[in-house]
Amino acid sequence: MNKGRISIVEVGPRDGLQNEKAIVPVDVKKHFIDLLVQSGEQRIEVTSFVRPGVIPQLADASELMAALGTDRQWFSALVPNRRGMEKALEAGLREVAVFTAASETFTKRNINASIAESLERFEEVFALAQSNNVRVRAYVSTVIECPYEGKIEPTRVLEVSEALLQMGAYEISLGETIGVAVPDEVSRLLEILLRKLPPERFAGHFHDTSGTALANVGCALQFGLRTFDSSAGGLGGCPYAPGAAGNLATEDLVYFLERSGWQTGVSLDKIVGASAYIYEKIGRGILSRVHASIVARRARSEKKTVENTASHPASN
């Protein structure tokens, strides 16, 4: 049964790596991204053009883009302001993303601006994007709950989303930032948003901190959302819940969607390979449940093959 196509936005190279303290070399990032492309992923957020001192891990954005070559159809980057946008244009990107939140406190803590001030900063970004035929995607974080303010009213998410769409964003990624939401809360949010805006303008960005990300994806599918963000191997922790999972793993998302009858165009085996590569380089254990199960099955299969060979040696 083919229910249709789902678009996956891979955020591992940017959102996943940005909190890693040890700097990942450009050649490692490039190979990781190459592996993601080879897996069939067609929308990959590769970096962010911020001041080097803000996120040291992403200070090599221009160098990385040069290493990736001239084919930019696969890639996007986060830009905080006009200067970031100018660097993205210099790098030849055809898509960028901007970031704000539905919580005033969260926005101030993250980008040192109010929600209104963040939108003002984006005006120059959108103007440059329009004049250069560049698409702009927008992130709205804390759409369910904020670590500082608590639960967020859906109407606040609607107000910010409408403002961004009016400015020229083609898609709003709804960030369930601290990973506490359950489907009932996602339903309540989407019921409010979709009274005024079509589902194709939204993407789901669900964190798996509480193990509910896939349940929330299933809920969003019922409301007509067809785009979801994820990170290879679940790369990228949740800073508000130390030691907990953060981003939804791409392996888990692909497995869930494909088994449910949706098409993603992404090779699960190749995503597993990409995740294994980057996690080996950063020296941490992979968080994806599907990844772990696939690796375990492979190990059992290889062991069985070896045992069968030993029991029935070839004769000449």
C-alpha cells in the first residue's frame, strides 16, 4: 500500500553537530553529508552562518560549503541576520532557514532578542532572498512547551507562523523543542493552526526526549503534514534534559514511515552507515532504536553464517 510521499529534512550536520564540544573537521563533515546524499536524502541542512564565537562548531561554514562543491540543490543553512544571509549567498545556497520561537523568554535566551525583534532582523534576510530567488524556511521553536515559561498557547504559535509566512517563508517547521509533547497536545496545536493555514505550509520537528516523537509524527500525518525533520542516528542531544535523546533519529522515522505505507526515497541501510560513520568520529553511542536493532540483526546473521561455514567446510 502506497499512501504517498513524505519529505524528510535532515538536520544532523547542523542541528545535530552544533552542540558537540570537540570540533569536527571539515573533511569529516563533508563525508558525512556525502553519505547522507547517497542515502537518497534530498533536503539537508548542512550548517549555519553565525559569528564564529557564537557556535564554534559551525565556524567553518564557508569552508565546508566550498568543500561540498557547486551542486547546491540538496543543501540549506541557518542564517540569523543579513550578514549570515550574505555569506549564504556567497556560498551559492538556494535555500536558507531562519529561527525564532513562540516563547519570549526562549527567544531572548537563544538569540538575545524578543520575538518581534527577531522578526525585524529577518526582514533584510527575506528581502535578499526574494531578490536572489532563494527560498526561506522558518523554524518556530517551543510550540508546545517552553523550559522557562511552561506550556505555550497554540494561538501564539499561529501568530508567529502567520507573520513568517507573510514575510515570505514557504514552510514553517514546528519545533517541539524539549520533547515532552504527546499526540493530544499536538492535535490541539494543529487544530488551531489548520483552521487558518493549510497543512502543506507546516513541517513537524519532534524531539524524542520522552520517547513520543514517532507518536507525534503519526498524529501530524493524520492532520495532513507531509514533511518532518530528523537527524541521522538521533544526533544532537536536548540541552534541557541532560543525557536524554534530542532529535528524532532519521532511521527511526524512515522505518516508521515505510512500514506504515509511506514512501521516503531514503535507504535505511545507507542512513545506518552514515550514522555509524559520524558517531564513530565523535566518539559517542548512537541513540536510534532502529539503528541498534539493525546492527544487532546483522551481527546475528554474520555469526550464523560463520557457524554454518564452520559446520559445513567446503571440500576440494
